[in-house]
Amino acid sequence: MSLEALTRLLGSAGDDAMVVAICYDKYRTNYPREYVAAHHPVLVLRIDGQARKHWPRSENGGSLGPYLISHPAFKPAFKVLSHEDEPQIPYGVTRIELRRQSVVFGAIKPAGSWPAGSPVEQGYAIARQDCFRCHNMGAQGGTMAARTWVQLGADAEKNPARFRQTIRNPASVTPGAKMPGQPGYDDATLDALTAYFRTFAATGTGEGGTR
């Protein structure tokens, strides 16, 4: 079943409607309307014609069920610095909700006015697709990771070098870290993420920013 059809069944919130997939491991995937329009993700009910009980295990040895979201095909639709549009394929999906995109992404929108193409806006575009799956800001975002959005902001402010290295190679900073690294991110991309997250460090609530 396509997420477009699922959105219609759940009840539309107009152009502001967004599907949110919540997984058993507290991972969370957001499907903004532009992503759905570009990639047409589907709720997987069978794999190779097999019902759920015959599905293979995940790369971590866990179950792929009860639900999985994937795509008929995927071709990146955008690139921000060295971050390329990533396929959003959550497994172990236990709940699907229809939420307002403006509310979900509004929770992590940087305060203040930032020019389009500025490092802060670039960092925001990257973080909302990548970091937001495991790190939360209040009730929004995933809670798989141990650190909240505000804590990430404090990390970026207090020790930017360590923050950058954690993104590139988490295990080199915290042995045994499960967070996937981003060794392909160049310095400009790390600069953008650092600048963006620092806007959440000024007040400890994400309601202030520094330039």
C-alpha cells in the first residue's frame, strides 16, 4: 500500500499532512510530502511473496516486522553540501500516525531569520532527515539515541571539534557507539550541522540562537 493512499485513509490534513512511522526500537521516520511525491514509499505487507512470519531478519538480527516501509525504486531527489537524499526504510514499524508537518518540523526549526543557503538552514535540512530519526526535541523525533536535541546543541557549543568527530566517526569518540558514522561528510557539511545545532544551545530550550 502506498503512503499516499494510506494518508487518504487516515484522513487528510491537507498540504500539512505527514506520515510518521514509529518503530519498536524507538527509531522514528518522517515522510514529508515532498519526499512522498518524489519517491512513492509503500507499506510492505509481503517480501518476495512471503507473509511476515517468513521474512528474513534485519542486519542486526531483529525482526523486520510487524511492518516495513520501502520504495519501488529510489533515486536521490536533492543534495545539501555532501549530504545526499537518503532512502527512508524503517523496519519494525509498530505504529503509523498522521501528523502536521509544520508541528513536527517546527519543533526543530532554528529560531530567528536565516537566509536560504546559510549554514544554519543547510544544517536544518540535513538534521531533519538524518539526526531527527534517533534524537528528539520534546515529543517530536525518535528517542532511540540517549541525547536530546538540546543536549546536541550544548555539545556543538561547548566542544565543536568533538561534536564534528562524533558525526564522522562516533566509535572513535565513544567506544561501542551504535550510531552510524558519516565519514563522507566534508568540512562544510560538518560546519553547517555545528552552526545549526548551536542555535539550540543559547537558552537550553531551543528558543534562541547565535549567529
